[in-house]
Amino acid sequence: MDIYIDTANLDDIKEAASYGILDGVTTNPSLVAKEGVDFHDRLSEICEVVDGPVSAEVVSIEHDGMIAEAMELTKIAKNIVIKLPCITEGLKACKTLSDEGIKTNMTLCFQPLQALMVAKAGAFLVSPFLGRIDDIGGDGMELIQQIRQVYDNYGYQTKILSASIRHPLHMVQAAMIGSDVATVPLKVIQQFMKHPLTASGLEAFLADWDRAQAILKSNQPAMA
Ligand code: E4P
């Protein structure tokens, strides 16, 4: 399973990259706005840190504008993936870019037919936002399961990128369903190696070790 970090914050990206498990980055207009930096400059900084796919989202909502933005974004680095919304104009842009060999990430996916359509248009990634479905009382994980089944039924190669991951259980469930990728904020990635029994077990091991060393040392004959 690939793990992307969901942020435009360079320090967070560098921190996650230092763990040796980072496969890519997703950004969105809200995440970039939070940083208060130039979008293209930041993407270029991110691509210096991460070799894998870096998603950059367009803000046009019609085909020609999307394509014009995509052409500028792809100049930044070879690993830029164009993020387009799951609307009809985005679908058309996905087809145009895919036919040109440009990778796309179809975002704001909330139902399985959007995922089916973008796979037919050649999308590289589809991003179902499972946390936002849970937020309104739905079952985000059911959507991941539905898309997995549809893609497996027909052999679509579009990768399922579970997005809007809020906590480790989302990650466990997405992995069990067979989501190809998950994009996760740093604070959630940092929970993946944590368990209270690991912490207390390690503390006990180290205390026992220190106690044994102290006993061995006190049993040694004093030097003349
Ligand atoms: C994915 O590409 C999106 O940037 C992201 O996962 C949205 O998450 P949110 O619902 O926590 O904003």
C-alpha cells in the first residue's frame, strides 16, 4: 500500500520523508492557502523532497481552463499529477490529459459512479473522501469497498487513493479493503507506530536491563 502525505507544509513533508515510507504528496487549494506561499514555488520545493507523485489541483471549473492550468503545472516537475474535480468538465479534462500521457488524480469523489467514469477516462488516481462522508453521518468505508469491487470487476487500473483519512482505524480498514494508496496528515501518520503496550513494554525492558547492569557492576571485585 502506498502512503502519501496530505499537506502543503514543507516541514511536515520532510518529517514524513525521514521515516522512509513516504510514496507521494497530495495538496489541495485549502491546504496551499493555509501555507500563504506561492503555489508553483511550493510545488517545486515539494518535488525536490519527494520523487513520487505530487498532486497539484487546478482551480478552473471548465475544461479549457483546467487544461491550460495543467500545462503550466506539469512544467514544474516530472512527478506532478494533475488533480481535477469529479465533475463533468473534470472528466473531459481527465480524458484529454490521459490521452496526452499526463497523470490525473480525480478528487472530491463521493459515489462509485464518479469512480467508474473517471476510470473509463483513464485517471491515474481517484480520491474518495471517506472522512467527509463519515462527517455527515455516512459510511465512507462502504464507498472504498464499492469502488474496489467495481474496479476489480472490470480490471480498471485506476488506483484508489483513500483520502480525508481522520484516524488510524480508517487506515486499517482502507488497507484491509485493498485501497491502493492512502493520503494522510502527518499527525495521523505519527500514530501508526504507537501502542501503549509498546511504550510500557519498552519502558519495562529498559528498566530491567539497567537493574541487571547495576547488579553485575556491584558484584564485580573492586580494582586494587
Ligand atoms: C485529498 O487529496 C484531500 O486533500 C484531503 O484528503 C481532504 O481531507 P479533509 O477532508 O480532511 O480536508
